[in-house]
Amino acid sequence: MEENSLPEEDVEMIENSDGKDIVSNEASPMVEPFIGMEFESEESAKSFYDNYATVMGFVMRVDAFRRSMRDGTVVWRRLVCNKEGFRRSRPRRSENRKPRAITREGCKALIVVKREKSGEWLVTKFVKEHNHPLLPLSPNVRRNPHLSQTPDEKDAKIRELSAELSRERKRCAALQQQLDMVLKEMEEHSNHLSTNINNVIQRVREIESNTFTKL
């Protein structure tokens, strides 16, 4: 989801920050988000809420964002619980297929962060309550990094993998061409040997024929 209509104050104007406390990536995951909480970057905000989600017992999902109309950079981001919203109902292709597990339950828990003119990111909305049980995890538990990727990061990863696949296909095509050339040379060499052998046999037969004639 992307919205391009932003008021002028949402457009980036980088300034130096003086005397303000900014939450960095090293912020304690036990700190609860609050409106007015500041981060030095969007990544810091995502890292903080991801750690908070791990401790509280839910999984963060990077949701909607808005871009600046001036330079196209992200200036607003919504981070939600992965059980936010509801799964779209689709007709089943086969009665034999098992229905997919329900992973969306309409959870409203989220935070919204917005980039200020100073370049800092400010929490402008926080909903703490979940409508489902929470399963707290240790912060040391390794999680799938793809769960917290933004749409931009996913697109970049897809482009990277597509480029790598294209390179591998070209490499395979070049190797196949070289293999075909080797096989062709081997076939030509085999045909040449067969011709030489046939010539030798024919020559031997001619010699034997001439010998018997003289006798």
C-alpha cells in the first residue's frame, strides 16, 4: 500500500538534532512504545518494534507506507502484528485440499512512525492491545528475517535473485554450447577414423586380391 498525498510538512528537510533523546538500535526491547517516542531512523524504529514484539510474544509485520512527493523517499510507516487484517476468501480449487490455517485475526495492535523535518522518526500512533493470545519468546531466538522485510527490500531481493538466475542461465547456455562443440568434434573425429579404417581394409583386400592373381 502506498500513498503519495502528503502535506508539505511530511517532505524531508534534513536538519541537525539538538538535545533530543533518540532511540537507537540498541534500545531495550522491554521499553513500551509511546506516542512521541523518537528514533534516529526508520530501521531503528523497525528494529525496536521487532524486539518489542519478540518479548511480548507476537510477530511484527511491516505494513503500509507513504512516500514524499518531492523525492519519493519513505516518510511514513505502519508496523503491525502479523495477525492484522483478515485473509481474503477464495474459492477452493479442490474439495480434497485441506483449508489453510487461519493466520489473520483482525488484530489492531500497531505503531505508526513518521519522519520529521529534522530527519528523526516519531511515533504518532500506538495500539497495544491484541485480540489473540501472546506467546513471549526469548530475544535470542532466531527468527526468519523475511518476516520483517519491507516491500522495497523484498522487491530488491527479487531483482537480485532474478539477475543471479539470468546470469546462471547464460552460463549454462555457454557451457551447453561448448559441450555441443566438443561432441561435434568427437563425432567428426570418429567418422574420420572410421573412414581411415575402411580405406586400410580396402587396401589390404586389394593387395590380397593381387597376390592371389599372381599365384
